[in-house]
Amino acid sequence: MSTILDNLVSRTRAAVVHGEIAVDTAINFAVDSVLEVGSINSAQEPALRFEMNQQLFGFGPLQPLLDDPEIEEIWVNSPTQVFVAVAGRSRQLDLSIAQHEIESIVERMLRPTGRRLDRSSPFVDASLPDGSRLHVAIPDITKGHWSINVRKFSKQMLGLHDLAMMGSLTFDQADFLANQMRQGKNILVSGATQAGKTTLLGALLSAVDPNERVISVEETFELRLPINDWVALQTRQASLEGAGEVSLRRLIKESLRMRPSRIVVGEVREAESLDLLIALNSGLPGACTIHANSAQDAIVKLCTLPLLAGANISSAFVNPTVGACIDLVVHCELGENGKRAVAEIASVEFNNGVLEVTRL
């Protein structure tokens, strides 16, 4: 029935796009036409209607996976290799998606974002309507097939005590971190991929005074904050002409002109770490995440990344600045059982020319 479905979806989409007919009416006409000629029987009609709706309004075979609350991430390596992660563990599905359908799904995912994907721009990051993060890479960057990752995020906004009830940290740790946030301390959240950094960052920010004005800066929108006075900014890739790019560095600088009482960077990876440190060094409270294997490694990395900003930036400037700006590192880990938890909380100080990271 897949060939019939593809033909019907193509014809229906064309009719709708050209304004010839309403979507529901187009689906009815399409299904009735194949019933009349006997291409399908009445028992197959409900399944055909469902699949057409998925193709036209949703994301095809990926839609049920997106709707499944147990699935944390979905990735497609090739038309015959579709994987999901549940509770931190991955498994391959018995599912095949034709290449042309993969391309159509990605096109529908990107349509509302204004972001593009082509040979001149073979990577794309975008946010789906439900807040999930999409990453796509295409040949010849990938070998032969499109690579798609969809990182899903909980629609529920969790606070520190919610995480404590789930066993991700103790109640004493939750109270301590909430108090540190209210005092305006600068906190670096570290951990590996899937360790729960973004979730913890959102929980930390739920503890701040609701009257604060928070400006967040991300590559793609991921954070969900229970704050009324909150402006979320995301990067933008360059146009086909190579113009219009908005980087994280630019966004951090622009955020300082928006009267923030706290600045948040979703993740520091490169030279934007320097701009964040300069902002924090001016007395503005903030928070961010970083990929690292421990609290100590997180600080070492944060001392290294600003050096990417240029030859005139040295460790003699960066190390004491990190010591003056970062108060705490909260390191998250993903356990073998799929449970995400705070593994350590450490203080940061610069004493006698030495940057000290002390586990609390």
C-alpha cells in the first residue's frame, strides 16, 4: 500500500498547495478514488486515512515516536536504520523510511524555522514546534545517507525539588543550590551528552526571583523557564548569499543591551565563553552548561575555550577571570541504569595564582 499512499499524498499535497481544495476534502476524494477502483478494500481505509494525515500534517513514520513520552531521542542513519533512546539506552527499531520520505519529513520540520539545508549548508540545527531539537547532516558530509537526530524535551518544567523527588539530587543539595541562585551566584552545569544538563539548568533558574529579567542565549531554543520577564534568543545561520549570520558571541553582546538581571547561555563550546566571562566579570549573574567529564575538567575546559578568541587572550587573563566569575560547578552524570543525577558540586576560587576546584 506504500506506493498508493505516496501517490495519494503527492496528489493531495499538490491540490492543497495550489489552493484547489481543502485538505479534508482532498483526503476524502483521494481515498474514495482508490476505493472505487479496488486498489484497497474498506478494511484498509482507516489505516490509509491515518497515514495520509501523518504525512500531510505530521512527520510521517517519525510522528508516533515523537508522540511517545518514553522516547528521549530519535535518530536516523539510513532508510533502514532508525534508532531511539529510552531511559538512556538505545535500540534499533524494525522500521524503514524511504529516502524521499526522509527528505520530505525534514523539509516539513524546517519549514516553520526559516532554516535551510543544501550543499552549501549541509548541517542544520532547529527547534521543532514541541521544543524538540533537530540536527540534520547530508551527503557528501555524511557517507551516502541523511543523518537525522531529534532530541526530545519534557513539556513539564521541573524545579530543583521536583528533581530531588525523582532522586536526581538530595533535598539538601536542592535547598543549597536554590539558595545560591537567589544570592546571584554564577553556576556552571557540566556533564556528558544526555546527562541532564539542560534540565538541571532550567531547574536552577526556576529558583530565581520571579521578578528578575532573564535573557537566555542558545544555538537552538531548548530552555523552558517559569519566568515572566524572560527573553529567549537563538543563533541564525547565514543566508544563501553568506550574509545574516547571528552567532552566539553576537547574541551575548546584544543581550547585555537588553537590561538583563541575569544572563544564561545554553552551552559554551568555543570562543563565546570569553564573552560570557566578560559579562559575568561585570557583576551580572549568570549560568551556562558545558560538556565535561568532571567539575575539574569543566573548569579546565572553560579556561581553555576563551583562548580560541584570539592571540591576544592568554591564560594569565582567563584563569583569574574564571576564578572570579564562576562560583560553583554542578556536575551531572548518566548512570548505567539510565538515571540522571548530580554527581558532584564544587566551589571555584583563584588563590595565590592557582585555580582551585573544591568538592563540597
